[in-house]
Amino acid sequence: TLDSLSLVEPHVLIDMALGGPLVRAMALCAEIANGTGERSRARVWARAVAELWKDADPFLQPTVRRLAAMAR
């Protein structure tokens, strides 16, 4: 699903309620890829999450830091 995200029309993602779960799914994808040894795939998703949530609420910052480190 996430791999085909670039094919989705932008207006589909206009619903603010979809943003959080979408980024959570991206984070999960990064963590799974990292756990299965797919380092380049993990870095792509981790970088996206770290960028999208760099100014997120404090309770999300541990996730952001973990994925930012994974992206390096």
C-alpha cells in the first residue's frame, strides 16, 4: 500500500485524520524493513517519517529520533 502511495491523487490525502495513521504505517514499514535487513528500504521510510514529524508533539519525538538515527 505504501509503495503505491505516489500513485494516489493528492486530494485523497486531504483528510487530516488520515495523516497520523499514514505516518505511523510508514514508521512501521521502516522498522520492519530494518528488522529484516532491508537497510535501504528502511532508510527511505525512516527519512520520510523523520522529516514529516520533525516538529511533531513531544510524545512522538522518541519515534522521530529513533527513525532519524535509522535514516543515517
